[in-house]
Amino acid sequence: MWKLNDKSDAEEMKRALLSMKGQVACLLEIEVGINVSTHQSAYDVVFIGSFADDQALLEFESDEFHKGVGNTISKLRDHRVVIEYAC
């Protein structure tokens, strides 16, 4: 999840994240949501990705297309938190 420097950049960030669909082979499913809450502690954008296993998640971290998206996102974000879990 990210807090943005400017909340008006949320749609741009969503487009950038969704551009990974079909471009990053190890990313099985992707969901991106833009916050609608007015709560003070709410973050602006959330990314939920599904991977086959831990190895696929590691591949995602080093994927060149993902890194390019990360460069765009890093310019828009103020703060990031990450949760990685296995089901």
C-alpha cells in the first residue's frame, strides 16, 4: 500500500500497476484499489498480487518490467508498507 505525494496521482499509479498484467509472467493475478475512506490513517492505493509460490514472488522482485513500473511509482509515492503472505 502507498500514500501518495499527491492523491490526484492515484489513477496514474493504478494504470502503472495494472500495466504489469500479462507483462510479468510470474504475476498470476493483480488487483489495484484506490482508497475511498476519509479516515486519517488510510493509505491511497493498494496492490494485491497473486503468485504460484515463494519462488515466483522472488522472480517478481527482479523482473525488469516490474522494476520499470517501480521507477514510476517511486516518483509518486510518499510512503509504502508491504505485507507478503502465503495461503
